Amino acid sequence: MLARVFAKTGPSFVQEWINNAPTGQYARRASFLYEFVTGQTLLPPVDLGGNYVSALDASFQVTASPDKMSNVSRWRVRVNMPGNRFFCPFIPLSSQLKTAAEMDVSAGYGELVQEFGESMLARAAVWLTNRESKASFTIEGEEHQLDRIQRFSHVLATRTGHGAVPLTDTDLADLQRNILGDVTITEHFGLRLSPVFVGEYTMRYENVVHYLAPPAQDVADMLGGLKIFLDRTEGQSPVMRSAVAAFGFVYIHPLSDGNGRVHRFLINDVLRRDGAIPDQIILPISATIIGDPTSRRNYDQILDRVSKPLMRQITDHVSFDRDMKTYPDGIKSNLDFSNPDLAKPAWRYINFAPHVIYLSTALEMTIKHHMKEEAIYLRSHHNARQALKELVEMPDMDADRIIRSLRDTRFIPSGKIQKEYPMIEKFKLWNTISETLKRSFSE
């Protein structure tokens, strides 16, 4: 709102205000905020004074942590902005937001540990990582890309919570290269150098734009603002921080390919850095997103909280030229956006409160339902394997093969599995095995 007001009034309104009230806290805050938002400089009056005052009201919205604040003597303002002028989230502190932000992910995981034990959940770690990878590709309609799914699983297992948060050109290029692999048409890894939009190509050969990302020249500064946010809110709600990191990233859309996967990667990455989840554990948040049509619709709707109002505002300024232009990163595009300044406030000062609330709900569903279901299954599978091996001595691999087969056939041995294990047939053990496994999975 302030960005649009300042764009209309120009500097004269605020300059006159501070000249007439050089000790007023609101005039000094307005002067600081004008310079922060516009990047333009005002002239402080010589008789400026008064006690230091916070730029933002911390009782109304999320601000920088107390130990991350600094003073600007120029306006006698205490800087508690949770970002820079290129990216500064606005998160009003409603009661619903506070409840969502206070969700204790660590305690939720701790309840699973109490019920199933550390060793069982440790065994589930690989399974959960693979499930998160596959679900992430399913969201993008690429669930059959097995090599890419395995590659992303490796990235989740080895990169989550390690090294620097991937928000620089170098770090993102490395992460993107690891995610996409060598077989890709992407010529340039790292920050894109071309325009990008999220949309579709219709049967009538028309482009439909659902979301237009910021210009390439703004991407580095916006990621810098996101990095500042994570630095200045250190020690605050992991749920809030991971929501802003993940959704902020996807709205900036800094890569030519792989934005969605990095967006969902950042949820686990920030949660782990903040100590909300232990090392080696990946929350299958993508599995929650695609869990049912309602969950998928909720995810799409939360993305639309920014994209739809933005597109209503700028649609008349978005067009596609007849000829394609080749950009320095090798991307060819005929997209033209004639008024990027119109969209900058919407890109830079997003209200992330709905996203925090959404992620809190999704994380609760992930831990209390999806992860619990996986743990129950793995415990049942472990018990079934032990019971089977008490009946017939065999390697774990063969036990798992028999368990999978009988579960697929509702515990009625198929002709194929009986042929694979003739010794079981010889000792007439199939009925006993079937009943034993059925009990293991019903307990």
C-alpha cells in the first residue's frame, strides 16, 4: 500500500511533512519508509530529533528479531524491517496467524518417536525421502520420470539443511544442476536471464498466463531480500520462516527450470536448519499436497492468493510478440510486459500470512496422518517379516518379496509366487504364511 501511495505522491508530500514535524515519530517513520521503499533520498531537517522509534509496529506484524535490529540516526528510526526494499514480507499478526506460527513441528515428530521409536523412524527416513521426491514430481505431472525422481531423492537426502541456504546464483546453479542432471535442454544453470511466466498453451495456439514472474534483472536483489529475511528473523517460528522461504522463492521464480522442486525443497531445508526436524528426516509435504483433490486444490488456491490479484492488475500490459527473442541464458521467448513498475509492489511486499496458515495445516496433516500411516505400515511390515522368518528361514529380500506379493493379492498366494518358492509349497506352508501375514497387518 505504501509503495503505491509514495509512487503517487512523490517525495514532496513526505518532505513537507518531516519539515513541519521534525521531531514527530510518524513523520520520521514515514521519511525512513519512503527512502526504504523507493530508494530515493530525502533531506532531513537540521532540527530533527526525538526518541528512536521502530519503523514497523511489532505488535501488528512480523518484524526482525530484537538482536537483528539496527538504528538509523538519519531519521532516529530503529530498523526492524524483515527484508530489503526488493523483497520485504508483510505478515500481520492475527490470532489465526499466531496459532499457525506457534505450531511445534518438533513436538509433533517427538510424539511419533514415542509411539514408534527412533529406530523405526530412522528406517522410515529413506522411504519418506523417496515418497517426497516422487510426490514432488507428481505435482508437476512427471511422476513416471524414475531417474529424475531418484536423483531428487539424493538431493533431498544430501543437501537438505546442509551448506548455505541456496539463494545465490552459485548455490542455485549447483542445486539446479544436481536436480536436473546432465540430460536437459537447459543451457544456463543458476539465475535466469530471461522473462518467465506460469501458464499454458491452449489448443488454439494461445498463451494463457496464470502468473508473471519478476523481471530477470530484479531476481538477484529479491533473493537477497529473502536471504535478509531469514537472517533477520532468526530464532522466530520455523513454520513461518519456511513458508516465506518456500513461497517467496516460487513467486520470485529465479530459475529457468526446477523452481517448483526447489520451492518444496526449501520447506524441509529451513525446518531442519531451525531444528524443527532432526537430521536425515524428510517430511513428505508434497505427498500431503497431492493427498486428495481437496488438498491439491488448497495448494493451488494458496498460490493464487498472489497470482490472481496480480494478473487482474497487469493483464492489459502483458502480450506476446510475433517474433521470438533469444536471451543470454539460451531461452527463447516472445513475452512482453510493458509496465513492470506496476507489478513491483505486488512482487516485493507480499502478505504471507495465508501461506503460513496453509503450511501449518499441511505440516500437521503430514506428521499426524501421512508419516503416522507410513510408520504403522513399516512396523507392520517389520513384524510380518519377523513372523515369516520364524516359519521359514530366508533372506530379508525374499521375505519382502513374499510379503509384497501376498498383500497385492489380498493374502491369497498367486501361482507366480508359488512357482518362485517351491519349497514353501513342498512343506504346505502357504496357508499358514497367509494367515500369519494377515494378522501382522491387521494388528
